[in-house]
Amino acid sequence: MNRRLVRGGADDGSSRPIARTCAIARNAGAKSVADGVETQSDFPAVRELGFDLHQGEMFAKPMTPRKFERTMLDGITRLSA
């Protein structure tokens, strides 16, 4: 799902009908991704609609591939310590 449809949808509810339609992919066995989860109010809304994956600035700011690699390695190091 495109970030334009997710962003702010929890506030005014306007993206909910579109998001429900996009969730048909999940019923067909495909994974669905909600892009543009920017606020804490967006997250429960897309979870409630049944999206499998979520991405957006609420989780992490955009970063270079090198920074992403360092971030992931740092997380693995912390988990194994």
C-alpha cells in the first residue's frame, strides 16, 4: 500500500476503504506491505487492516545501504551478547 494512502488514515479514516481493498492480496496468499507508517496512530490502523509487513519513518529514517548494513550488524551483535 502506498504511503499516500496510509499517512494520516488513522486520523480521518479516509484510507480505510482503500486499504481494505489492498488487503485482498493477503486473502490470495500474497504478503501485503503498508508503506508510509509515519506515526504511532498509523501503526495500529494498518495492523488492524491485516497488513503483513509495515515500513516507514516510525521504524527508521531513510538511510544509505552502508548505514543499513552497520545498523543490522550492530543489532545482531547486541542480540548475541
